[in-house]
Amino acid sequence: MSKLTPGKLAGLKAVSTPDAIIAAAAMDQRGSLQKSIAKDRGAASDAHDLEVFKEEVTEVLTKYASAILLDPEFGLPASKKRNGKGLLLAYEKTGYDSNTAGRLPDLLDVWSVRRLKEAGADCIKILLYYTPFEKSSINDLKQAWIERIGDECLAHDIPFFLEFVGYDVSGVGEKSIEYAKLKPSVVSGCMAEFGKARYNVDVLKVEVPIEMTYVEGTRAFKGEKAYTRAEALQHFRDAEGMTHKPFIYLSAGVTNPIFIETLELAGESGTKFNGVLCGRATWYDGIEIYARKGKDAFRKWLDVEGVENIENVNKALKAASPWYLKYGANSLAELE
């Protein structure tokens, strides 16, 4: 494992607990959040809504998180209310162009790693839609794109968090049992590819390698089986074996109870994951409150339900391992 440079070490420490676990909240949703607010309100939502929503979430939840992930488009006012915790800033445009094949990524027009760092970022985060089963011509574009960003983060000595989200190339859809059976290979393939040294990624932000509602013997199980519990546990272990890099789990839009059970399963498998970057599993149910009743009602909801949700996640993080172990160290002090 390569030695951490001073800037990368400082950035990782800034977004971690004192025990080197990443217990971060995610609030960089843009297009999807705006649509959700408008849908629940029954009327348009705007940039002001996004700024206010992000400020409220950040101010309340960072009391219980090690860091917050925000976007520079609507999240900078919120970044001033993060209770002294670490800051990750997103560098990609929200969503993807559905008129072009392959879910190709794009960077924010007026931002660079230099500018994100100047805006206060401790770490840079990129979201990439990726599957090993896509055409090689499309994946080649994505790989070169990640190489450029990795080099840019290296030049500015700031940690690079890469989040990849798999997708179905067959057209059946990501909610299908067919995709659930393929998902372990998608996640493992992504971890194997982007754990390579050439990308200069410091932390992989990964999906869990199973779809919980298809795991027999879980509380989330809905009756249709893609894997037994024992097979699901093995999928966690197999994915971990694909990389030596630190990695954290994303909540991928599931409910709080399902995400908690997922982390319990990861712990049961013995997987040495290094934390979470968890968004919708903590604040999603509050969108309707904000849309219909406004900021003050949403704040009250966050103070009770939102806090309870993030506390549940923090309890489940007892199963996580400190990321310094991935660098062959027994403590943070050994890396300094």
C-alpha cells in the first residue's frame, strides 16, 4: 500500500472520527431532491429550497457525524453550518444525460479541484455510474476520466473519494431479481478496477454487493430469493477481497431500517469496511414534511427522527474497522 502524503492524511483525518472511522452524512443530492420536494408540494421547488434543506440537514446531523458531503452548487451556505466537522465536496454534475448511451459523467463547469479546495473541501468526491458489463468503448472513456481526476487530486494533495453506482445494461432494470443476482459481480468488478494504483483513488464509496430485499432470512426479505443468507455474507467477503483500498458503504436510497440491517450483515460477514457516507437513509422521510409544512416543521422532524436515524447508523458502525489498517498501520500515529 502506498504511503499517504501529508495533505491526503490530513484530509482523511478531517472527515473521520478520532478512531479513523468515516461516519459521514451525505447531502449532495440536487436534481432528485428538487423533484422530490416539488412532487410532495404539488408545486415547483427552486434553488432556495435546496439551499435551505441542505442547511437544516447539515446543522442538525453534523452534530452526530464525522463529516458532511455537499455540492458546491447549492451546498456552500450549508457548509458554514457543519459544527466544525469535515467537508467533502462533489465535483460532478448531478445525474447523467439520458439521451446518450452509457450514463456518461460530466464535471461541474466552473469548478476544479483547486477551487473546491479553496472553498473548504477536505476531500473530493466523484460519482460514476459503472458496470463491468458495459461496452469496453464506454468504460474506456470512464476510466480515462477517473485517471484525470485522480491526477488532479494528487497534484493538489487532497483525498479522492470515488463513488460508483452499478446499473443494468440489459434494460430489465436495477430493481429486478435478475439484476440482484448480477449485482455481486458488478460491485466486485468496480472495486477491482478502481482499486488499481493508476486511478489514485483514496477511498472507494461502494454499494453493498447484494440487494437486501432478495436475501432470504433477513427482515428486509420480500419473498423472492436471489441469495441465501450464507451466500449474501460470502458476497460481502468476496467484494472486500477485490481491493486493498479503504472502502465505505453508501445507503443507496434504502430506508433506515434496511440500511441498519445491511450494516449488521456486513459486520456478521467479518468484512473490514471503514465506515459510511449515508444520505437518504437519515433524512429522506423529512422531504414531505419540508415540502408541505416548511422549514420549521422540517427542523423539528430532523431534531427527533433525523437524529434517531443517524444514531442508528452510528450504532451499526461498531462493526466498522479503522482505515489506517489498510495502510498496514496499527494506529493513526504510525502514519504521521
